[in-house]
Amino acid sequence: MASSDQRRRQLARQKYARQQERRAANRLKSKRRNVIIASSLAVVLAAGVTAYASVSLTGGGRQGAHDDAASQAPSTAADPCGKPAKGAPSAKTWPKEPALAIDTSASYTAKLATTCGQITFTLDAGTAPHTVNSFAFLAGQGYFDHSRCHRLVDSQIYVLQCGDPKGTGEGTPGYTLPDENLKDPRIKGGVYPAGTVAMANRYDGKDDKTRNSGGSQFFLVYQDSQLPPNYTPFGKITGGMDVLKKIAAAGSRPDPANGNTAPNATVVIDKAAVTKS
């Protein structure tokens, strides 16, 4: 039988272990809140290889993110999605932004056929012409097809980030886009409302040279999210919020390879298409 001193030491060790677990969980929650995406929603979130320490939706990981990811036990949440369609992600890049080919007075709709269900959103061609033109161009080129949505942020910020064929948050189409529509009246008080579709970028919140750095990665907001108004809003979800909620309910896991929080659900865009109404 253990002595009273041994019992006290055992209880002290257990208490210390619980404290360490809580601290690790709080560090991870803080990381999730302060880095995205992606993209990539990121929010993680997304247009190139550089990541920043400020609240942002950028690509790649951050120094220190790997430590928390490694200490977090893998989630056992069930995968609610189906198997991806046969095909490989795109490896295409272009040296410059495509020429403007959309009608800025027309209505456009994007449809993402994913392994988890279809997501549909309207595109704001009039207020974000460069972004919508690029998105339509990339969809037409099959750039998004067979690409994995690589980042889910499900704490403080609620976004799914997609648009990177590499699936790492570091992918880029080879060109960058100007920031647009940053004063959209729907973005009130620094809140991107549920249903917003916006571009991820590499803006660090300090240096204007890092502005106008969007690419292909975008994020889908499934719950009101507090973000600085630095991300081009270019669409509104009209169908598939239930799909996003299903993906979010499955949770996320840290990816030690890049510091992202990857969705547990196997979210792959089988086919992306843009049509003119």
C-alpha cells in the first residue's frame, strides 16, 4: 500500500500533468485564433510561401506552430465526406494576371462540387472585378479541380480555406491580385458575416508592400468572424451552408508539416465552375 507521502507525490504529478495539458490546449486555441488557411478561410489563410505573426489568412506555417501541433493528440472525429473523384491537382501557373474578360454588370455564380456536398455562391463582379475575373479564369482552367481545402479554423474565427492545389497553403497561380472592395458595407465592425467568400493574402498588417498579394486561395465564412478588413470579399454563399457546418462539426487537427489546422473531413473540390446568369 502506498504511503501518504507517495500518494501526495502522485496527486501532485497528476495535477501538474493536467496543468500542462490545459496550457497546451490554450496555446493551440490562441494559435488557431491568430493564424489562418488557409490559403489559403484561413486562414491559414494563403497566397504564397510567406506567413506572418499577425492575425491573418496567409499561407504556410509559423515558427512555433509545429511545437503545438506535435503535442496535440490526433482527433478521432469521423470523416463525414465521400471519396474524391479520380484526378490529380493542377500544377499550372501563369506569369501574370489574366486579362479582364468578365462583364462587370452581369451576375455570376460559382459552384463547387466537393466530396462533402455542393457549395454555391454568387460573385461580386461589379465591386471585385479583378478577383472575380481571376476566379472565373482559374475555374475554367480546372485549377481548383481535385484540390483539397487545406485549412479549417473552428475557434474564434470560423472559416474553411481552399484554392491551393498543393494543399499546403503555399500554392499560388503565379500572379497576384489587387485588394478590392475592402470597404464593403457588409463588413461591419471588422466582422466578416457568415456566408462571406473572401480572398486570402499575404498582407502582414504593417508593410504596405505586402498588400495586393491575393492569388488563388479563398476562404468560406460559415459563422460570423472577427477579422481585420484586409481580405477582398468577392462573393456570398447561397447554398451549402449545411455542408460547411458538417465539415466544421467534424473538427480539425494540427498539421505538423505546415502549422495549419487541417479539417478532419476529407474536403476536396472535385469540380469548380463559374457561370454567367
